[in-house]
Amino acid sequence: MWFLMLGLLGVALKYLEIGPVATLSWWVVLIPFALAIAWWSYADASGYTKRRVIERENERKAHRIDRQRSALGMLNSRSATKRRK
């Protein structure tokens, strides 16, 4: 995502001829887009993206369960496991 934002900023600065970016070649300005494509390809191939999605879903599930238990006046799962030990 950072590469994409950097690329968009570079293209805007190059197009509007602002600052030192105006003197750079278009190839140099477009490098962040190639890096973004490379990163996304690696992240998808290595399973990084899928692991991040699963982690977020598990966090949302835990928060939802904690909210429901607190609304019912029950102990949350962390306190219950500490109590059993």
C-alpha cells in the first residue's frame, strides 16, 4: 500500500512539475508501482495475505464474544481460564 501511495504522489508531482521530481525520468517515478506489484505477488504466493485475514477474523470473533459475555454479565474467557487454574 505504501508503494502505491508513493507512486501516486510521484506521478502527481511529475505531472504537475513540482520540486525535484519534475527532473526525474518517468521510469524512475514509476518504480514504486513495480515494487507494489512485486510485493503483492510475493504476499499472495507466500500465504502472508491469507494469514493476515485469518488473524483479523479471529480478533473480531474474540471481541464479539467478549462483548456478548459482558452484556450478559458473564466472565470473559480469559478470566474464566485463570479462575480454573
